[in-house]
Amino acid sequence: MVRGIRARVKGAERSFLLDLAMTPGHHAPMLIYKIFKAPEWSALQALGETLGAPIDLADGFVHFSTAEQAGETAAKHFAGQQGLVLLALDGEALGAALKWEVSRGGAKFPHLYRALRLEEVLWCKPLPLIDGVHQFPDDMTCD
């Protein structure tokens, strides 16, 4: 069953369609995640799209992680940093520009070879740092 929902994202009302994955033949989206510093998230909101953080610009693609990979990504690349934001996107909806490539530890990571658009963000949540460890939302899916 597909239901509509309205949400406010930083002052702009947007509509989303949610696949509740309760109807045979439907499945939940494969969520992938992007960690941004607050200024990077603000820039995406202001401009509507981004080529990513400095590391993304240097590598030529926007780095993402799966739910299983996100904790290690935060620990390796954002250790001790506060004010982070976690974005969730439907990997399948990004189309052919999303490539799964071998990276850290031989695991495949999702890399987006085009600008990330604000309308592709399903949700964003703060990524608080408590006792030196980033606290991820309980509802991250590990498809």
C-alpha cells in the first residue's frame, strides 16, 4: 500500500509517498545513508543539490554507507565531531548514477556519480555524540 505523507523540511512543506511494504509484491526501499556536517547540510538545503563534502569533491563522487557501514564510517571519518546530520535516501531511486564499489575492508559501498538533490532525501536526523560515540537512530534498516 502506498500512502502519502506531508512533512516540513526546514520551512518547506514537501509531500512524500511511502511504500508501507505490507502489500504482496512491494518491498521496503534499500536505505543508504550520508553523514554531513551541519554547514554541508545547510548548503544542500539552501542550494537544493550538492556534489558533497570535501572528500566527495576530491574523489569525484558522493560517498554513502549502508546501515551496517555507517557506524564505522562515523568512527573513522567523523571521530569526536559534534553537530552531524544523518540523511537517509532510497538507493534504488538514485538510478544508474549509484554504483556499488569495493572500498574499506573489501566491502562494497554506494557511491553517487552526480549531484545529490534535496528532494531525494527521505529523512534527516541529528547524529549526537555521547561519550565519544555517535548515536544512530534505532529505526535504521539493514536490508
